[in-house]
Amino acid sequence: MEYFIQQLINGLTLGSIYGLIAIGYTMVYGIIGMINFAHGDVFMVGAFIALAVIVALGLTAASGIGMLALALFLALVVSMLITSAWGWTVERMAYRPLRGSFRLAPLITAIGMSITLQNFVQVSQGARNKPIEPLIRGGVELSRGTTAGGVTIGATISTMQIIIIVTTIVLMTIFSLIIAKTPLGRAQRACEQDAKMASLLGINVDRTISLTFVMGAALASVAGLMFLLYYGVVDFYIGFLAGVKAFTAAVLGGIGSLPGAMLGGLLIGLIEVFWSGYFTIEYKDVAAFSILAIVLIFLPSGLLGKPEVEKV
Amino acid sequence: MADATQPTAVTVRPEGAQAKREDRAAALEGELPFEGRREETFGQRLLSALKDAGVAALLALVLFLFLIGARTRIETGGLDIEWRWEGLFVAVMVVFFGRLVFSTAWAKDRTRFAVAGGVTLVAAAIFFLLRLQGEPAQWWFAALATAGAVGLVRNRVGTRYGASIRQASGSLGLRRAFTFIGPVLIAFAILFPFMPFADRRVLDLGILVMTYVMLGWGLNIVVGLAGLLDLGYVAFYAVGAYSFALLATNFDLGFWICLPLAGILAAFWGVILGFPVLRLRGDYLAIVTLAFGEIIRVVLLNWYEVTGGPDGVSRIPKPTLFGIEFRRGEGNFADLFGLEYSSVHRFIFLYYIILGLALLTNFVTMRLRRLPIGRAWEALREDEIACRSLGINTTTTKLTAFSIGAMFGGFAGAFFATRQGFISPESFTFIESAIILAIVVLGGLGSQVGVVIASVVMIGGFELFREFEEYRMLVFGLAMVLIMVWRPRGLISSREPSAVLKEKKMIGGDLVAQGEGH
């Protein structure tokens, strides 16, 4: 029982990270109908910038809790700002020139940007992975029990996991409020539905799209910082892996739908963790992708996706 | 009539019919009918270009601050940060001057030309100064010098000669040359190993390029003809390679027997992939095919008992010519034909095998395009609903496209296995799929010649950059972005229609749908 609870907690944490990245994918897809392959690598860039700020501030586990909180907050803000700039630049370079073009051209440029970002970080930061010591320690023990073999195990939720889940819930709420209540959110929904009409009504479509990319990148940078603090190691390749999984999550939940992205992220995280916990760890990716394929056979638009109405 | 040469703050314009009359009169006189448009002075344009470049440099500063400016190094006791202010300064300066050159290069007057030239000189001066100091700044400044040179050339050619070049190519030259380009390329490819510059290294490069050409032609069937967005083509490549390797090593069969078997197995996997994606739209199709590619790779990596896991499969037999092997000694190729043994012979043989396979792919594709199945593929690409309403069975059409494309991928994989002698899952990553897709899209979807050109440019260019080991992939990614932004429809922007009413004419690439992958 404790094992199950522990896996559940781990799955939810991992799922939250995937969900934050998946929101970026789904927002961009919703507004311009294109897959932003470089988004996973924007997440990686966010993690690296946060790492640089943390190391520059000379943060260690021995720093006091006040200093830790302040420094991490600073790392978060700086990372969000710079990663948003990266997201904006990626959009300007790879997507805007091809705005009127067909589906495949922006896909290729996105893949090209993804390769460029990965190799840029590899060249400028070195190919080795960068470890840091765990900065946030401690946890809360939820329950304790004995297994069949007589071993005492306990299910703990670490402070880091609490922070991740709480941050994700807060960010989700903020974003849902932004989308539902603010003028920016209205502009985004208008552009999603009919970009031409929105521009006729005076909405600056270019700016709305850029802001969507910027918001997605900001969320990805938060996910990057969380990833860095949770796993303690980053390298230039995490973007691709996390990106593919998050994209899978966005598609699973129904691409274009914000709650779908979060739901998809949580599901993929849970599937991965439970599969590696109860079966084998090598095939966890296979399990996640197979679940995606099976769900898409029966629900071609994903779990919460709206079926595309095609006008003939 | 408003005076177009002086900026006026308030002008009362005549309205209605009188405005139209006056506009027409102005047009006949050669004067701008609309007023208020001032010619910007050179100083103002330079100022705006400088502001533009300044904003770009500021953005570059923000972007590169922690990535170039700071580098985290692994030291004992944790990470340490190293500040590289010179690198950051160089990067920001490159962006500033590069942007300045590019905004001034689209100029129509000679003074811009002078500015572009001046900037290039300044950049070159900084470059040489740094070189004198021993700074390894070569890469960045080579790029900047190139940008400056491009800006200069563009400025010169674009204005005076560009129009005439475009006219010449449009009217007769290029279009008519197009019909000859196919046979010329084939003749060149056949004679390639006997050319004077074809030593072993160049031949190896040729084999690599031909392999990618074949993969591109195979993917062209799925993406270019049928319009199904397949991001996991490397899965069929891997299945072909591994099935060939396992059949050859476990059952001791030769290359020529295993080749068709590998193709059949890959085609079988194509059908298996095709089933779940039948109902999916473009992006869902893309992600599922991507997922399949990853699944295959993960399975190959972890199924140790059968595929050898990360160790791969080794000691794959080389191909033989009717049983004659290409080794040193008695009874082998060199001995039988009275030639001096040279390892080049095997490479030439491999080259002709892949050339034959690629030409087979091309031949089959061209023939299939004229058969009903090919027409069904292209109809599927253009409009699936119209297809279905005309009674075409979209299920079998899609599955056929996947399986035939997969079969050729399998052939290419089998060839890859036998050429290397050893395969491992490392060669079958998503990047390979991306490269093949990029070749197909860059060449122009559905265009056979375009795939060849794109393959030569990308793979050949990639190999040429071998000295810049670290920067190679970075330049590759940037090149992909830049070429797609420059030519979204691919390098070959015209297509040959499959069905004609009267006269066969090349049509523009934008009249051909790129496929939603329904």
C-alpha cells in the first residue's frame, strides 16, 4: 500500500513537470496550429539558465532558508525572463516567416531550431551533464507499513515534491484565470477560433501569438527549474526527451485544450512511474507511447480534445 | 493636387469622382497619386537601421547572457561558474553588425552599399586584431565576414542583374533544362566511381549520399505522394537493418536472399504502423509515427536476447557478386578478373548496389504514380473527403503507401547493415527521421530530383564540415531553419503533374497540396 502511495506521489510530481511543458505545446498549437518542436529545448535552456544563476549566487545546501528562498525566487524570475526572450526569438525566427505556409515547413524549421538549441547549449556549456547537490531537503512521512517480506517501508512526500505540485496547481489556476478573464486571454481565444476575424476586430494577432509563445516559454522555464531541483542534474539532451513526452501528453489530453494538457501530463507521468515501479523500467517509454496509440485509436482527438469539424 | 515633394501637415483632398480623376491624371504624369510620402534621407534610414541593430544586439545580450557569458564547469566540490565576457561581447557585436548589414543590404542606393562595405571592413578589422592577440575568434568572424560579403553581393546583383537573371531562367533556360536533368544526373551517378576525384573517401561519401537519396525517395512516397506526415521513418530503416542482420547472422543466408526478406518484414511493419493511424489527422499522425520510431528504438535497445541491446549485431556478411567475394586471395573478385586487389573494389560494388536500389525505388515510384494506386495516393493528399466520395478505399490506399514506403526503407536499412558490418540502436534515433524528412521537404515534396539535390547539399555539406566537429550539428540546424525560411516550398519549386489533359507542363509547387495527413 505504501509502495503504491509512493509511486502515486512520484507519478504526480513527474506528471506536473510534463504538464507544465505540455501547456506550452498545446497553447501554441491552439493558436497557430503548428507543433513547436523546439519547446522541449526551450525547457532545457530554462533549466540551464536557472542552473547558471544558482551557481553564480553560490547557493549550497548549507545556505540559510531565507537566502535559499530568495535566491531560488531570483533564479526563477531571471530564468523566466530570459527563457521568454528565447521563446519569442524562436517564434520570430522559425515560425513567423512561414506563417502563411503549409503544415510541413514550420515543422522542419522547428526541428532545425530544436537541433540548433541543443547543439548551441552543448557547444557553449559543454557536453557533460551538470550535477548540483540537492538544495531542498526533507519531507513528510505519510504512512508507514510493512511489506509481505517483513520490511518496513514508508511513503514520504518530499518538500521538493510538495513545492512542485503546489506550484503547478497555482500556475494552472493563474493561467486558467488569464485565459478566461483577461483581455489577453480573450484575444487568444479569439485568435484560436478565427484569426482573420480577430484581426478585423482590432486584435493584434502577431502580438497575441508572440505572447502565447512567451507564456509557454515562461511555464517551460518554471518546469526547468523544478526539474533541476528535483533531479539535481541537467544536460543538453533533457529537452528532447521531456519534449517528446510532453508533446505526447498534450496530444493524449487533446491538443488545443489546456486542462487536457495538464491531464495528459499527469497521465503520462503516472503511467511511466507505475510501469517502472510494477513492471520493468526499460520499457516505460514504450508503455507511455503505446497508451497514446491505443487512446488515439478510440478517441482520435485525444481525451479532452474537440473533434475537428472539417468543412467540405 | 497635393504636392508630393514637400511634407504637408494638413491637406484637403478632393473626394469622390474628382479624386479618381486627379489620381488617374497623376498616374499618367508619373507622379505618386498619394501624398504625404516623404523620401527618407540616407541619415534617417541609417538611424533606423542602427536602432534596429541596437535592439537586436540588446536582445542578443539578454539571450546569451547566461549561455555564452557564463559557463558552469564541473570542479571538485560541485559546479563552478566561469564568466566569458569576451565571448559574450563578440556574440553581441556579431549580432549588431550582422543585423546592420542585413538591413542595409536590401538597399537600392549606392550609399547603402558603402555602409555595408564599411561594416564588413570594420568586422574584418576586429577579426584581425583579435587574431593578432591570439584569440580563437575565427568561427564567429568567418560567419560575420560571410554575412557582410553576402550583403554586398546581394546589393550589387539584386538591383542591376537580378531582373535579367530571373527573366532568362524563367523563360527558357531552366525549364527546358529540367527535362534533361534526370538523365544527366543518372549518367553522372553511374560514371561516378570512375571519375578522377573518386578516391575511397569520396566514394564512401557517395554511398552515404545515395543511401539518403534512397531513404528520401522512400519517404517521398509516404509524405510527398500520399501526404501522410510520417515522423518515424527511421523505424522501417531500423527494422530492415536488424531483420537483415539477424537473418544473416542466425541463419547464414547471403545478402541477396536476405534483402527481399528484410524489405518484406519492413513492409509488414509498415502495415502494422498504418493500422492505428488510419483515422488520425496530421499532427496526431505525426506524433504517433514519432512514438513508433521511439518504441522501435527502445525495444531494440532493451531486448537483449534477440537484438543484442546496445552491443548491436556484428559480423554481418558483406554482399557478394554471384558468390564471388571481394576479399584478398584466390577465387575472389580481384583474382578472377585479373586485377590488382584493392579495397576500393568493394566500395565500388557497394556503390553500384545502392545506386541500383535507389534507381529501382525511383523507377517503381514513377511507374506507380501512373498506376491507379499512385493516382489514389495523390488524390488522398489533395483532398481525402473527395477521395472517399469518389469510392477510393482510403484504408487500403494509406496502408499501401505506408507499406511500400517502408519496404524501400527496409531495403536501405539492409544495405546499411551490410555496408557497416555492425549495427546498433544508436544509428536509428529520431534525428535520422528528422534529417530524412528535412531532405524530402527541402527538396520539394513529391519531386524526385529535388530529393537528390537536397541530399547532396545536406549530407555532402555535413561531411564537408567534418573538421568543425563541434559546430557541425549547430550549423546543420541553422542551415535547416534558414533554407526553409528562404524556400518553404523546397529547392525545386515546380512539379510534374501525373495526369494531364493535353500538354504536360510543369506547374508551380504551391498548387500542390502538402497534405494534412488525413
